[in-house]
Amino acid sequence: MRKLFCYLKPYQGKIVLATLLMAISAVCDLLLPTLMANVLDKGVYGAAETDTFPYILKTAGLMLGTSLVSLASVAGGYWVVYHVVAGYTWSLRSALFRKVHTMTLSEVGRIGASNLVTRFSHDVGTLTWIISSLCGSILIIPLMFLGGVFLCMRKDVTLSLVILCAVPLLIGAGMLMSKKIEHLWDVSDDYCDKQNDLVRERLRGVRVIRAFNREQNAHERVTDSTKVMAENLIRANVRMEIIDPAAAFVLNTAALLIVYLGGVRMERGSGLTAGDVFAIIQYINIILGAIIAISYDIVMLPHIRVAIKRLGQITESTGLEAPRPAEGRHFTGAIDLDGVSFTYPGSALPALTGVDLHIQAGEWVSVIGGTGSGKTTLAELLLAFRQPTEGNLRFGVGAAIGRPSEADGSDMQDAAALSPKDIRNNISCALQKSMLYAGTVAENLRMAKPDATDEELWAALELAQVADFIREQPEGLEFKLEPAATNVSGGQKQRLAIARAILKDAPIYIFDDSFSALDFITEARVRKALNEKLAGRTRIVITQRVVSAMHCDRIFVLADGALVGVGTHAELLKSCSIYREIYLSQIGGEIA
């Protein structure tokens, strides 16, 4: 909780200023009923022989001035409050965004991308609401309440007791409602997350839904979640809004009692005047207004607790990034995996089991296997997105980038002892999902090398066999990609991702199923260009296709998370039955 509110520290001065301005407005509001009572008692009902009109004008002018001061103070106070809220919201969302970028893939997967969006918008909005409420009322509510009670008692103690009897009723109603709606907010927020998940899933899978004529089923799933969310939201809001009619009832009842009792006391000669009764009724409005605000805040507490809990799941996440800064280490390109195993959180079976894999600097290797064999998990371990649950992953460290050390393997360091930033600085990758972002082609490519020249960009596009497509566009390198590159084909998207990977100068290159959308001729051209460009660099091609692996120096075969074969294409055809099955299923015919 402290982490969520620590971003208010830079705004402490503004919060104090806003509180003071609101306090000035409150004091002015408390003065007005007394001034109006004086108008009635000394002006309207003044002695007949005295000219009271000048006094009425003078007091009315004073009331006008007081009202203008109140208006200016409250306007200035809210101006400051909204600046505080805007700054706090920006600081909190920025901090949450940075935190999400340091979360492990397991933590992101547990919360969910759609749920993170909801928490960034809906839950942060709830928190900023309470900040604006506190900045505006942390002093004004008790000041209005205590000041109103004190001024009432100065007018008449007996009538003031009517007000004090109404206070516990409203506070008790607020606390009762608070207990009844916390569960409703919790459920509604959970189903808001679920609804966002379903809508996101529906939009991403719209082609599949239409292909199988499942539009009605998809619609029903979203409708069911929306219905549960809406029902809980409505019930929670209805219970919250009970405070307003309850307060109005108490206010009007108290006003009737005061008018009646005030009349009785005036008849008995208690010294109570009409102006006093009028002032007390006005103070009732002020006091009960403060009580309503307190009751409303009490009722909102469950929603705030739910928001804090949900945002706390982000701020309290352990994260993957090491606290130590990057040291600028250079890798040789050698990689060792000794007995590496990895199990996803909540999974009964490991994704990788006892993998022993040794790659020399500058070697061109392939990791092949069927779906679910652990290939992408291996890539994530190499990129320090995940940490092995067992075994050791080591990188060769010390030589200049792209120059294999003669003592290859003599300076191998455990990945856990290296900064993740150093690891990723030394690895260039084209991942399984060819993620491109809204912006120009040049902006997407320069993610790998921010200072790359246009000539370097064109050279990378040429190697990836996508330069002709970009030249056909009138904008050239300034051709704008839609979010997730929805305005280009899958093959073009993959080749742009490959071009981005090539652009980065690194000793290790990982291509995780990066050729799956390419036809065989285009893949052969890309592979040939990569071999020429990246000669002497370590290249790891992760694939399901034999044609992508068969020309590599060595091939590692994975099956059910275990390494079941190592060798060249010819060697594995003879020694590894799983590789032979993959070859026959894809190539067909007999083995030569």
C-alpha cells in the first residue's frame, strides 16, 4: 500500500495549499448563516423606528464578499487538487508500467494482459478518486462538522441536540453498507477482467470464430460475463446510493423538528429568535453535508481496498531483472547447458528435463522438435526471460563480439551471475511471434540498433528478402505499420522481424521458428544470406521444419522436453528415430 501512495511525496506542498484554500472556503461558508441571521434579526425584524435598510445592504454586501472569497478559494483549491491528481496518476501509471516490464513471464501470465489493462485504467482511476477526495476534504469535512456544531450550540443547545442525534444514524448506515458491498466490488472487478479477456480473445480469433460459425457462442460467453459484472455493479451502486435518500430523510426530519421546537421555545420566551432558527437550519445542511461526505467515503472504502489489492499484485511481484547494473560484458558465443530443467509454475510436468547442450562459439546449430517439445522454453532461458529450475546455463564471456576465443569454454560464466541486460545485449533474436509495433518500418528496425543509418536498414531488408516490398511502398522506410503490423502479411512480418534481428551486432543470434511463414524458396534465400552475413557468429535456429535444420553444423533434437539426439543431418537419420520420423513426415519417400 505504501508503494502506491509514495508518489504523493513530490506534491505535499500542493496538498497543503489545496487544504488551506478549502479551509478558507469552509470558514466562509460557516459565516454566511450567522450573517443571514443578523439580517433577519437586526434588519428585517429590527426596531420599527430605526432605519434598518442601510444595515441590510451593508450585511448583504459582506455576505456577497464572503461568498466571492469562498468561490475563489474553492476554485483555487480544486485547481491545485486536479494538478495533484494528474501528477499522481501519471507517476503511478508510469511506475506500474515500468514494473510490468520487469515482471517475469509467469507473473504476467498469471495476471493476464487484459487484466493488466483493466488495473492500469479502472483501478488506478479508483485510487485517484480517493486522492482527489482526500485532498479536497481531509480538513474541510471535520472543519465544517465541528464548526457547524459549535455555531449551532452558540445559538441554542437544545436544538443542536437534534442534529447530534442524526449523526450516528448516518455514520452507522454508511458502515453497514460498507460491509455489504465489498464482495460485490470484488466480483464485479474480477468479471470486468474476464470480460476484457473474452473480448480480446474474440477480436484476435475472429477469423476462427467466423470460420466455424461460432459467433453466437462467442457472443453468449461475453454476454454472460457482462451480465454478472453488471449485476454486481448495479447492486453495489444501489446500496451506495441509499446514503443520499437516507441523508435527505434525516435532514428534512431534523429541519421539521427544529422549526417546531424553535417555535415552541420562541413562544415560551427563551430568547431564541427567528434568525437563530434560520441559522440552525442552515447549519444542519452544512453538518449533514459533511456527514454525507464521510458516509460516502466509508461506503467507498471496500472498492478502494479491492483496487489496492489488485494493484498490489503488480507492485509486489518479485520480477526477473537483477538489481545490479549491466557491466558491458562481451560474450564469445559459446553456450553450455548442464542438466538444465525447467517447470512452469502450477505445471505438474517439466517443460525441459536434464538438457545437456554445448554450443561452440561461431557454430551454426538447430534445435528441432514437435509442438510442445520445449524449444521456445529453451529460447526464453537463453534470453534470461526465465531461470532454470535445475542445472546450470553458462555463457562464454571475455572475447570481443564476433571473435571466438581460442580458449573457448575456459571462461564460462553462469547466467545467474550475469546481468540480464548484458545477456540480452549480446543476443539478437527473432522470436516465435513476430511482434511489430505501430510506427514506420525504420522505427521498428531501429529497435535493434537506434543509431542505424538508412543504408544499414536497406542492407538488413535485402538480407531478409523484404527490400523489394518496402521499395514498392511510396513512403519507403517511412511506410507506416498498423498496430501488430496488421497491414502486412505473415511472411512479410517474419522477414521484417528477421531484418531487425540481423541489424543488431551480436555474437549470438536466435531464430525461434522465424521461417515458418516463408515458402521454401524464400527461406533458402534468407538462410543463404544469413550464413554469409553472420559467418563466425553463433546462430541458433529453433524450428519444426527439417529443411530449416538439415544444413546446420549440428542439430539438437528435443522430444517431451528431453534432448534425444545430437548430430548432423546424416548422422541423425541413422541414429535418432524421432528425427527420422520428422524427416519422413515432412519430406516423404525413402531415406537415401
